[in-house]
Amino acid sequence: MIEKISMPSSIRLKYLKGVDPNGKDILKTRTINNIAQSATDELVYGLKALLEEVQNSTIAEFTRLDSGKITES
């Protein structure tokens, strides 16, 4: 039997840092690790506004990454 063991989640943020001379967006990526699996999507998304305020940057993309270890039992 195959079993999945949930691991802590991560959040990947892509910040808009400006525009290059060709008019393309300049994005910076940051990952926050060890988000509890029990944290709801609503709670995690609530971090977005707080992080934008603290960073003084617009978050262009906000992604929750759930992972798990797959084993044979």
C-alpha cells in the first residue's frame, strides 16, 4: 500500500520590483518555508496584504506549495 505523509508547506512570492528598459516587469522571488499544513488557505492568503505592507512592494504572484513524502507501507 502506498502512503502519503504530509510535509510542511511553503509560500512562493513574486514581487514586482520595477520595469527594465524593454518594458518587461522585473520580478524578485522569495520563498517562505515551514508553513503548517493545518493553516487554512484563507489564513495563508491573509499574509499577502501584510507582506505587501511590510515590503513596500506589490506581490505579482502568491503561491502555496504543499508537499508530501510518498512511501510504501
